[in-house]
Amino acid sequence: MVGGEFIFISTIQHLVISCLKITRELTLPAANYLKTRIAPTPSGFLHLGNVLSFAITAELARRNNAKILLRIDDMDRERVNEQYLQDVFDTLSFLEIEWHEGPRNIEEFEAVYSQLNRLPLYNMYLDKLCQNGKVYACNCSRKKLNSGAPCNCFDKKLPLDTPDATWRFVTGEESIEVKSYNGEMISAALPTEMRNFIVRKKDGFPAYQLTSVADDLFYGADLIVRGNDLWPSTLAQHVLAKALGRDDFGNITFYHHPLLTTTSGEKLSKSAGDTSVKYLREHGSSPAVIYSMIAQMMGISGAINNWQQLAGKIISLP
Ligand SMILES: [Zn+2]
């Protein structure tokens, strides 16, 4: 009898739990992401192109109830400085774009979130690539490579501790699958210019592709929003993550947005002073004026009042 009651009660409990689970699943939004990130590099003042990217990230986070991490990439040790770091905080607060995780100021950034704090993680990944014979040293000068001369360092088999050498990652020819925001899997090959890309710089610090993969996995981002110019990097990062044994990188969803260009069609750069948010802010432009400027540059007419409106227009572009 006691055994029978136990089975009966546990069956009821099981039914109740199953019903609760179904109710919970039914009330969750269809596309639900946990975390996305805003990832500026403080090597110049932020410009209108960054604002566009932040606005789209914030809007997609809002629509999906995702948290926003502020991830500041400071591995470019020669160019990063306090003025540019402060500009990240000033710009985001001026634009009224909030973030839920990450540093609130320079002190907190340096103590907890600077990439210098994660050097052991990056070096662990570099060691793994070394152990698997996936890297080689390259001592080609930038001048030589820019002139179009080929790098034959793979065949030279230079020691990895060669002074002033970068480490290049040996890429294959396999096709890469990327999970896109509309639910499709996009299949593509690594572009020629990304073959054997650099994973460790001449100064011994890890390069962008490696730190970006490591950080997005470390912080658990499951939605990455970035400009179309970073599509080759997205492909490179998938290849790298696989070689690091982190196939879970393939579960991240990517949203690539159109780029803001000058009237002559060039990509905006940080050296273009008059498109820096700091310049515009100090010359009296309100956030609404800045959002409207971006919309106009994107061929969208009419006034824009906030980042939600700007992003909404861009997201719905054909
Ligand atoms: Zn080389």
C-alpha cells in the first residue's frame, strides 16, 4: 500500500512539474537571447559608425530581453589611452544607451574588465594552438606584405620565439557555418585575405581574433551584432574556435548590419574628427540630431528622436 501511494504521489508530482514546464515554455518569447555586447576599441574617439552599431545592438537586446555587456578591447597597447577610454563611458551615457554588465568607469575597467586581466586565458588558448602544431612564426614586415609580396614563413619553420615575429594560425579550406539572426545557417569559405591570420602580435600580445573569441565565450554572449566589414572576422573566429575545441562558439547568433559610409562611399574612420561624437557633443548636437544625421547618411529621411527609432529603421531596411 505504502509503495502504491508513493508511486501515485510521484506520478501526480511529475504531472504537475510537466505542466509547469509547458506553461513556462509557452510564456517565453520565441527568440530569446541571454546576452549581447557592445565592444568598442578605445584607440580613438568614437564616431557615428560606432553609434549606429550601438543603437542596433541595444534595440536587438531590447526586443529579445537580452542583457548588454560592455566589453572594451584594450589589447592595442600602443594606441589605447585614458582619454579614449573615458570617451566610451561619456558617449554611451550621452546617447542614453544602458548596459547591464561590465565596467562603469575607468577604475573598474582596469581592476576587473581590462583584457590584461584575461592574459592567462588567452595564453592558454595560444599554448593549445602551439601544442597542436596550428601556428608558425612570421617575421615579414608590414611594408613587405602591403607591397603584395608573399609570406613564405610557413615553409621557413622559424622558431616561435623569433624576436619581432607574429604567430600565424594555419587555416584550412573547409566551409564554415554561421548561425544568422533570421534563423538561417549561412555557409561560406574563409576569404583569401583571412588565410593564416595572425593570432599573436609582434609585441607578444594576443591578436584581435583570438581575444574576441575568448571573451565572447568567457562572458557567454549568445548574440553578436557587428558591421558587415567584420564578416571575414566572423568566419575566421569560427575556424579558430573549432581549433580551440570550442565548438559551442557555433551556437552564437550573428547579426551583421550595413555600414555607415562617407558621401564618397568610404568607411568612417576614427581619424575623421568631425564625425566623432565628442566633437558633435561639444559643438551642441543633441543625441536626436546625431541619430538623424546617421539616418540621413543611410538614406533614411525624417527626424529620428532616439536609438530605438534609428535602429528600427535600419533593421527593417531591405
Ligand atoms: Zn611571413
